[in-house]
Amino acid sequence: MRAIWEQTWQRLSQKKRETLAKFTVFQGGGTLEAIEKVTNTHFSVLLSLVNESLLKRIPPDRFDMHELLKQFASSKLTYSLEEARNSHANTHVQIAAQLAPANKKLQPDFLAILDIDRYNFQAAWWHLIEENKYKQLEILQRPLKYLFFAKAYYNEGVEFYQKSIEKLISTKASKEKSFFIADIDAILADLLMPLGKWQEAIEQLNHGLNLLKNESAPIQRAELLDSRSRIHYFKGEFVAAKENIQEAIKLLEHSPNKQTRANFIHALAIITTQLKDFKDAEKYYYKALEHYQEINDNSNMTLTLNNLASLKMRLGELHESKVLLEKALLLSQQFDSARAEMNITNTLSGVHYRLGGFAESEKYSIITIELCEKAKDNLYAIYAHLTLAKIKIKVASLDRVKTHLLDGLKLAYRLDSKIQYLEVILAYTQYLFAKKQYEPALPYLAVVLEHPEIQDYSIKEANELKVELDKSALNKLDSKIFKNANIRDLIDEINIQLQS
């Protein structure tokens, strides 16, 4: 084969040889725009190479090369490979800047373009790390980060950024490099969180904070504290979460960055809700909404409306909650975000469930599960499966309850979070009560009542079950027999029972 290519190569013009040789720096092909810039050639030359079966055209505007031919052509590069890689990297930095300009909205077709060319953007990234070109890396960082999250490429993102830190540590030390590694620490921690790797995420954030401890970098330090706050939140450590986010807000007290400050105030509202300081939480939500409206951030307005609606639901203001959610759903459909929409549909499911609209609740739970599968998100899918189980209990259709409970439990195992485990235990307890199996349900009910950090309406449901017990069962429940039960052991027991 090499001999055939050698003969073909000798018949090619110098221009075509140079084009093929330079083309080898592309990963997975490239767009016509990028190829013309990097190879310094014209569309007609590329078409001629397609006609000679040396390039492959992928309509409407992409070209690619067979991997074996790429290996051969790269050995024929008559000028510096470094020059070709520089051109390739610079071109993709320019494309990234056009698609995702700093402090501006992403272009409508941004995600599709970035996804198909992500290996070219990553190749540019590796080259720029070797060259210590941090300003250009920062331009690439925003679109790559967005891609990993929007497409839920969490594992790929973790591997990519871990490798990035390893490479960066081996390069020349500088203040600029420390700032950049700290940024990557924050992104890496955010990618580890949906995978349930809480401790690894905290270690990554601590690494970033240590890098910046002697530097004047309030915004970066605040972002790292925000991420650490979110980890404490998902672990149910709400006081620590509040301390971290308040420290972050304080660091941004004089910052012109309204977007980040609004995000942190929104986070503070969410945490304060969990601490059941509802008056302050509502105040923070409206403050965040005010900031988002000021900067025309419909995406975060949607999320804030959803969370405010959740607060209203906890306070029993169900109709007010429904109105807020319907407004949020309309906003979310304007920017096609599966993640925002699944958040809203999950809350809508809960509102309709509490209003007794079980058909509507079931509809929104199913939509939530479908959106979660699309976004590869486990958290809201857990609640949706548990809501479906509770609906079946309410309408006395017990044959499907075990399936929904087991689906929810499988996802809860992945997150390994106490709050989600307690919600599974409560739903299973309701199932046992529906079957009149009160005695086996007692240890499960006891552990739910022992942990008031779960949602208020979950505690209310647990207390409603308590009313059904006779005096003997109540005495057992109030005794110390079931105190300090191990939640994970109970979850494992439930898993065995559901699969039996």
C-alpha cells in the first residue's frame, strides 16, 4: 500500500502534496473554513484531491482523510510540523472565539459545530499547553467546558482535564499558570459531582484554593468556594454549604461581575431554603431574579422561578407554585435546555401530586425521566421514579410500584447521597403501609422521622403514616429499638426485598 501511495505522491503537484501534508494535523477531519486556513489552499484543490480518492468529502462542508494515508502524508511534511500545529491551533481558537465570545451568548449552532469538531479543539488545546499560551487556552476553555456539560460527557471531561493538569504541572511555573490550573480544578470538580465523586471533587477544589492562597484572585477563589458549597449541599451539609457561599459572595462584594454574583445569591437562596429559613430564602430568590432580569438572563431566571416555586410548594402555596412553574416552563422552551426543563417538569409533577392531579403528575414524571435520560442526569430521575411509585400507591395500582421503586433505588446508588436514600426509604415505607404490612415498615419509618433534613412534605407524609399505627406499633416506633439505624444497611435490605 505504501508503494502505491508513494507512486501517487510523486505524480501530485507540489501544492497538493503540501495540502495533504498539512491536512494531517486535523483530528477527525475538519470544516472547509478551517482546512483552507491551515493548509493555505483553495476549495478547488480539495475537490481535486477528493476526485483522486485522497480525501473524503462529507457534505455539506467537511473533509477527512483515511488514517493510514494520514500517517504516510505526515511523514512527507517538508516544513515544520510545529508550524502546521500552530496554524491549526490558532485557527480553532479563532473559531471558538466566534462561536462562544466572552461575556456574550453562544451562537445558535455552537453546540453542534463544537461537538463534531471537538477532537480538533482538543488537539489545539494540547498544543497550546505545550506552548504555555494561556490567553488562547482561556478562549478554548469556555466552549469545551460547555460541551462536556451540555452533552453530559462527564467521564470524557474528567479524563481530559486530569490529563491537562498533569501536563500543566510539568511546564514552567508562573502566576498565570497557577490561575489557569485553579480554573481547571473548578471545572474538574463540577464534572466529578454528577458522577457522585464528592471527595475527589473537594480535593480538586482545595488544590485550586491552595494555589491561589497567596494571590489576589477574588473571582477565582469565589468560584472555587461556590463549587465547594455545592458539594456540601448535595451531601446534606447545609451549614457548611452556606458558610462557603457567603464567603464567596463577600469576595465579590465590589466586583462588576453581576452574573456571577447573581448566581451565588441564587445558590444562597437554595441553601437557606434547606435550612428552613424560608423568609430569608424568599428574599434571596427575588433578589436573584432582579439581577437576572437586569442582565436579560432568561436561562437562570427559569431556574430561579422553579426554585422559588419549590419553596412555595413547601409552604403549601401550591397554586402560586403552579403559576411560577408554568411561567418558567415557557421561558425554558425558548432556549431548548433539557436540563432546565427536567428541573421544572420534576417540580410540576410534585405540585400536581400534592394537588391530587395524579394523571398530570404522572405525565410530568414521565417527561422528567425522558429528559434525564437525554441529559444523563440521575438526581431528578430518582424523584420522578419515586413520584410514579407514590402515584400508583395513591390509585391502588400496586403491581407497578416495585418497578418504579427499584428504578429509583438503582439511580440513588449511583449518587450515594443520604437525602436520596431517605426519600427511597419513605416511598418504600408507603408501599408497605399500602399492603398493610405495618410491622416490617416500622424501622424504615423510624429512620425517616429521625432525619428531619429531608423535604418538609416528605416529613409530613411520614407523619401521616404514623397516624395509621395502633398503640402497640406507636410504642415500638417511639422506643429506642430503631434509633441510629444505618441508612445504607436499610437501603440494601430494601434492594433485596424489591428484587425478590
